[in-house]
Amino acid sequence: MKKIVLLALVACGPWACSSSAPEIDYYTLGTRAGVRVEAPVNVSVDRLLTTEALARRGIMVSPSDTRVAYHGTSQWAEGLGGLVQRRLAAAFGPPLEGRRTVRLSGTVLSCGEVVQSGERLAKVELELEVREAESSSHTPPLLARTYRAELPVTGSGEDVDGLVRALGLALDRIAAAIARDLGELAPRSRSITNNPG
């Protein structure tokens, strides 16, 4: 009987039988953009797809070209595709009545931390397509492009707050780049639309 009790105590030591799990910190990318970009058209942002590696809730860090990890007990509050969608939508602002509307869709290829030569960088990469709002996803896009932005992350390697802030600012930069491309696209689209032939 003593042996059975002893084995139970060893198997149920202070770590194995602890009922307290580590506390999880949940993050979003915010819905208030650091800048409001001036696009020549209304931009409706679809919920973006993600790669398989980004489909989980962990906040990704790539310490090398061949290794992927996730920040300890820090997680996204929901799927990354929805978080990126809302941050971009906040940068473009609400639609203006009477103005043409285009629809932005695509895939999040990267949204996390990379470490290069000991420096922490927030990296965002989006593969995006722009179509007229009423067009189906099978309609050839008006614009198809991959956008990238990288910003340095301040703080130690465990500072996830600084990383998430930098990711949000990187998305604001991408929104500004999209707006510039839409500015170049708008005149060409009007000339095509008005061409009777």
C-alpha cells in the first residue's frame, strides 16, 4: 500500500498536478490606424486568407530563415485575417457617398517578427487583389500586387507589445502604398470605362 501511495505522489508532483495553466495574453492589431490614408475611391476590405503557418493564434517569430516559433503565452485574440482586415479598413476610413467603391481581397503571407543580424523586425507581407465592388472573385482584378513592410521593434525579445504596435504601423504603410496605386489606377480605369469601343 505504501508503494502505491508513494508512486501516486511522485506522478502527481507540484508540476504534473498543478491546475493553474500559464496566463495567456491576447492581442489585436487595433481598429484605429496610426494614419488615415487618402484613397481616390472607397475601399471595402474583405476578410483576408492566411497561410497555414499563420492560421494558428500564436504570434509568429522567425529567428532564422529555416526556423519558425511562436511567442510563449502571447496569442492573437482571433484569426489574423480578420485582424488585418479591420486595421486596413480603419486606415481607409468609412465610405463616402456617391464615390466609386473597389473591393480589396487576398492573403496574409507574413505578419510577425523576424530576427536579422540580431535586430528584431516586424514584417508584414500581403498578396492583394483589387476589383470593382460588384465584381465576383472570378473577375480579373484591376490590380494584383504583393505589398511588404518591415519596421524595427523596440524592446527586448519578450516585448510583444512593441512588436504588435510595429505590425500595426507596418499595415498602415501598406495601406498608404495601396492608396497610391489606386490613385494611378483610377484614371486608367475611367478611360477604359468611357471608351465606347
